[in-house]
Amino acid sequence: MTTKLLLLGAGNIGAAITDLLIETGDYHVTVADADADRITNLNAAARTLRLDASVQTELAGPMAEADVVISACPYYLNAAIAACARDHNTHYFDLTEDRETTTAVRAIAEGSPCAFMPQCGLAPGFISIVAHDLASHFDTLRRIKMRVGALPIFPSNRLKYNLTWSTAGLINEYCNPCEVIYDGVLREVLPLEGLEEFSLDGVEYEAFNTSGGLGTLCETLAGKVDNLNYKTIRYPGHCDLMRFLCNDLRLSKRRELFLDVLEHAVPATDQDVVLVFVAVSGERAGKLMQRTYSRKVYHGTVGGHPMAAIQITTAAGVCAAVDLLVAGQLPGHGFIRQEDVPLDRFMSNRFGRLYETHGRSNGVS
């Protein structure tokens, strides 16, 4: 049976989601976007609509026809999209990193006969699935470190960075408060703080606090872990320059200007690599132990379509979540957390396997 799926947003991630789902033949995909140029360049097998997802009267008709909706729209549109999905008994998925949006979606999901699963993708998303799986191997937990970065393979500017996904989402992560568990207590810390340096495969990196990457994991593991934090990986020097832009020039208070500056000054790239690193320590059988997961995922060709690494990892995350729901391997109603997905089930899914086929692992120890 073919699943009728409505995809809102035809940007880079939306285009990758479209290609992945259509290749299976199991999804009838309708893609809607307000930008006519975006939908014109999509996979020819997709049905396309020019639609403004912020206008409820435009959204209602296509939503009523769909079994599942995926929002690949900016985070600030998602609460209204989720409410429309609730009204039309449509399963809802999104890619948001925004904590307030997730709280709103959770409230909308309460008592719904359909499933609501925000924060699908890479971080939040896959990173929480990995961390929760590693944590399950311990009797008691001491520390969980989660690190993710989407980086250009050939950095060539002072930021040592290229735009690879939503610029609005990037700014949100750099400017909003960050959740951590410190000494067993849930706290908020400042973004762009907690700077650390490390090397992997002979390459030097830095990592620092950013918002949203933990998803709901702080709540899930509250009272069970002493320390839990998430940091974004970049090349050395990036954090200092972003502090200058965000704090010294106060662009964190003028986000529309900040977005305009970045999108007109920092080029995009599809030659990228995604780094995923999780380290969990705790006691098992009375002994202090550590388990580590490390993987690099590279850009490449998927089903004949060239994709950046951030497209592969993000699109694979949400497509796997939808696929598992349709197959009856996830709860069919209410709010679903990323950590509700077993890692082995994710990795054995046809979309989840892209993390292996396009990645290189340094192993789980």
C-alpha cells in the first residue's frame, strides 16, 4: 500500500527527502513550497504545489489528503503546521532544533490518535538515538558527551565554514541558551561557551555549546546521569569569530540582519563531511567503563542523485523515522522522542543504512 506523504519545504534537505522516498516506490510524495523555482527543480516523479505553509487556508487541503506530513520548513512555522496535522489526523514529523517548538508540538500531540515526532534528522535526531543506546549498556551513568559537526572538506575562509543547511537554524543554535545536566542538575548554559579542542584521524577540531542538539534527552535521563552535554564541532578559530559576530557586534539581537550577512558572505558547499561522536561512561558490573561511538559520513551519490553529507544524514534520519512508523515499528499515536527508536532498528532500516554506506566508523568501544 502506497503512503500519501506531504513534504513542506523544497530546500536542499527537502529535495534529498523527496529523492530518497520516491526511489522506494512506497510513497506518493507531494512537495509544497512558496518558492516556484524550488519545486520546479525537484524530482520529476513528485507532485508539486506552490503553497505558503504559514497560511492555514492554503495548508488545510493538502494536509487532509495526506497520511503523513514532514515539515522541512524553518522551525518557527512548525507549531502551526503541527496544529493543522492534528486537525486532519495526519502523522507529523519535523527537523526542528528549537526547544520551544518541540514543547509546542508535544502539547499538540497530547491525546492525538496520530503520531507526532519532532527533531528528526542528525542533531537532534540520530545523535540522541546513539547516545541512548550506549547509555543502555550501563548500570549507572556518570557522563555523556555528544559532539556533531557538518564541515566543509575544503575550508577556505576565515570562519573555516560553509553553509550546508538552514541558516536560520544555524543562528538559532548559536544564539539560544543550551541545556545540560551538570552534577545531576538540569541547567542552562550560554551558547559559544565551553570551548574544547580535540583531534580525530589527525585533524584538529574544536567544539562548543550550541542549542537544541540534545533534543529531549535531558528530560529522558534526568536523575539517571551526572553530566550530559552537547557541543557542535568546527575547525579551530570558528568559535572566536562567531563570538565576535554574535556578542561583540550583537548580531544575536538582530537575527534577520545576521542571516542576511551570512547568506551573502559565506558560500554554500556540497563537498562536506559530517562528524558524529558520542562517549558514555558509567559503572557496569561494579566497574567504571566507557563506550564510544565515532563516525564520519561523506557527501556522495544516493540512487543516482548527488547529495551533501548533511543532506544524507538529515534526510536519512527523518525518512527512517517515517518508514519505521509506517511499518508499525514505532508507536502510532502521541508524542515520540528520538531516543524511543532502538539504534539497531534504525541502522537496519533502508534509510538508516545510509549512515554506514556513506560513512566510515572509528568503531564502538
